[in-house]
Amino acid sequence: MKADSSSVGVWTALTRDESGQILPVTAFMLIVLLGLAGLVLDVGHVYMCHRELQSSCDAAALAGATAMSGATQNPLATTMSGVQAIATKYSAVAGNKNVYRNLPNVAMVSGYPALKCLATFQAQGVSCVGYVPYNAVQVKQQAAVPLNFARLFGFSTMTIQASSTAVKGGGPSRPYNIAIVLDTTLSMQLYDADCGATQMACSLSGVQVLLQHLDPCGTSQPTCTVTAGNSANSVARVSLFTFPQLNYPTVGADSDCSNSAAMATNYTFPAALATSYAPGTTPGSTTYRVLDFQSDYRASDTAISLYASSLLTTAAGGSPGCAGMGTPTYAGYVGTYYAATMYAAQAALTQEQTAYPGSQNVMIILGDGDANAPHYNPPTGGPGSITVMASPADASGTYPSYMGECGQSIKAALDATNAGTTVYTVAYGSPSFGCSFDQDLAYFLIGKPNTSYVPNVQPCNEMAQMATHPWNFFSDYKQTGSGSTCVAAQTEVALSDIFLQIAGDLTEARLVSDGVS
């Protein structure tokens, strides 16, 4: 039967009519686009949460490392669990300082915060010696981030994780006033075969290492602006003290690159616990200070070499053609006496700290520890004898005294520590015997040894007791003639490594890669 032409036309028209077919396609595409937009929002939210979690890890690791370095006075930092508690306190875990409202359910990953001893940074002067035997803190946190649009696809949360590692030193220097006390007695002219130079030259090389790792001025300054030896916005200011005491103006020979030598003179006695130090500057007056606090030893914090025109650099033997500090004329007559120069240095530190509020004080003492300055030289007195330690020095064993000199050194260091100064000591070739005036004092007073008067110490033990903490005590026991009997808890034995370690202690904690071992 032949189809009606009119019905065929209607059918053809209906099958060719495409009006309205875009609507379901559009609806489907809108759903896809809205889903993708939702996913983008969820991904952005997760990314922001991860950045917040990472920031809290950074803060927590830095807080733990800073506490471990001793930059804070928190008693918790004296134990491993205490350092972990401090790090956790700055985390994003609920109840702590870096909690974010949009980042709930944050948890510390099991086993963290972890304290580590990273060998890479030990080699850079950041030791694993201190209240806790580590130099780094690693923090790892995780959180379940709630999702919104991804729920349409069956995902309600996403777990994220972040970690951060900080070492306790190696960053910029903290603001410090540093008094270096150097032995310049005649024994420092002796040759040290282990170092390959005289003991004086080896000591000065160590000081140069320290100066190369401190910041003279702020890290934001491309060049330090220097006036009279000090930088604008100075950070680490360094002064030099010595014993025996020197005659003014011959002290200038230690920093003017001349061929002359400073002249030693008899000991005088700055007041214990004084708040300022002002040695005479007229001919014939005396001084324990070679140079006042200086911060021009490098042109900027990024400069590799020392600034050759700096008086401090010159005194430290860092200027080409200049030997630096030397043993003074007549040093053999006056011997070694620590306490007076330590009280002078501490007074200067107190004065400098007053001028720079917020700075911290450090005293670094290098010598063999064998205090042996006589009352007279020759000790019998009489015509032709030099009075090395005149009145008010007496035989009491209490500062100032020509008896019990090693014990007085320990007391002077304790007074400095109690005043807030961190005292580092470097025993350079400390002998296995000495401090004879400490040994003699007990007999002098009561006829037999009695440590109630002064500690009955030997030079190495004296240097150890002078340090604020056991880890502030170092010893180069490989020095020629030392006998290798004076061993410290710190493992460094070369003076360059020792001063590198001290420099590391005086710097800020810093973030490092998690993968460093």
C-alpha cells in the first residue's frame, strides 16, 4: 500500500526537527563544569591547608632548634622530652600556638618531633653536644582536610602531611658582645708541631675563623657602613683582651702592623662586678684591653675574606704582612694571672650590653690555665726585685691575691656567668701539673691541703670549671708538649675547628632540607 504523501512529509519534518536537543547536553555540561569548579575549589582549599600545615611545621622545628641551642632560657630545653614539648607547642596540633580554624584534626605523626644529630652540620660547626646530644629537630604533622564538592564523587576528606627540619645553628649571628681573652705570655712563642706554627700564630688563626663566621652588620645590608671601627646596625661586636697587662701606649703595637712589641707591666686589679671598664690612655697607664668592641672585621655579612684595614683583623693576624698580636716585652717577669683580665673583660661586656639593649654577652678565654704570677720577681723580693702583684694583692687567696690564682679564675668566671655572660674556655696545651700557688695556699694558711679556701685544682680542671657549661669547654690537647691529658666533652681538638664550633653556637637556628643526614 502506498503511503500517503502528506503523512510522509509530516514524519520527515519531525525527524529533521532538532529544536530542544541542546538542553540535555547543556544540563550535562553544567553539571560537569560545576563539578570541576567544585574540585578546583576543593583543591585550592587543600593547597592552602597544606601551606598552613607546612608553616606550622617550620615554626615548630625552629622553636625546638632555637630552644636546644640555648638561645632561650626555657628550662624544658634541658631534656629531650622538653625540646619535643617546645616544638609541639608551636605546632598546629589542637591547643598549641599555630592552630588554624580551617585546619582541624591536626596530629603529630608518630615518632615526631624527632631530635637528630646531623653529621653534615657537625662538620659546619653545629655540634651535637649540649643539654641534649643532638643538633636538629624534625617535625612531621598530618591532617584530614574536609572536602565539599568532592563529596559528590564519594570523597569526604583528604589526608595531607607536611614536615620540616631545623638545625640549632648556622644561620645569621645573634646580637652579641664578644670579649676574647688571649694568653700572650712567653710560652706562646713556643712552636706547636701539631698546628705547624707558634702557639701565638695558631691562636690568632683560630680567632680569624671566628671572625669569618660572625655577622658584622645586618644581613639586609650589602655593605657595612663603618664609623670608627663599628658598623651601623652592628650584630656581633668583638673586643680583644690579654694577659699580662700592657703599658699604654705600647698596646698599639698589637694592632698597628709595626715591628715593635707591646710592653708588659705589673698587674693591677679591676673591681670585681664592675659595670664599666675605662683603662688609662696616658703614657705610663695600663690596660688589659687591646681593642675595644669592633664590628668592621668584614665588609658585609656575605664577604668571604676579612677586611684587611680593620684594627681587629690586624690584631688577629688577618692582614697581609702583619703578624698580629705578639708576646710583649718583659712578659717573662710577670707570669700568668687570669682573674684581673676576666673582671676587666666582664666590666666591658656589661658596659657594651647597656649600650646595645637586647644583646648577649660572651667571653672566650684561651690559655693553658696554669696561673703562676708571683708576688715578686725574683720571688725573694729585695733590691732589684720587681713587684708583679702589688697591694691590694695579698696572700689571702681571695681576689686580688698572689696565692690561689687558679681558684680566683674559677670564681671570676662564675661571677661572669652569674651576670649573664656565657663563658667559653679553650685549654691550649694545658699541662698535667701546675697551679702551684693553689697547691701552696692550703699549706700557707693551715699547714695542709684544704679545699675550703680555694679549689685544689690543676690547669685542665680549672679551665673546665671556668666554662659556663661542660659543652662550653674545649681543649687542644694535641699541642706540642701538652701530654694529651686534658680532654674535653667536645670532640674538636684543632683550634680552627674549636673556633668554628664556637661561631656555630653564636648563630641562629635555621631550616634545612629534610633529606640531609
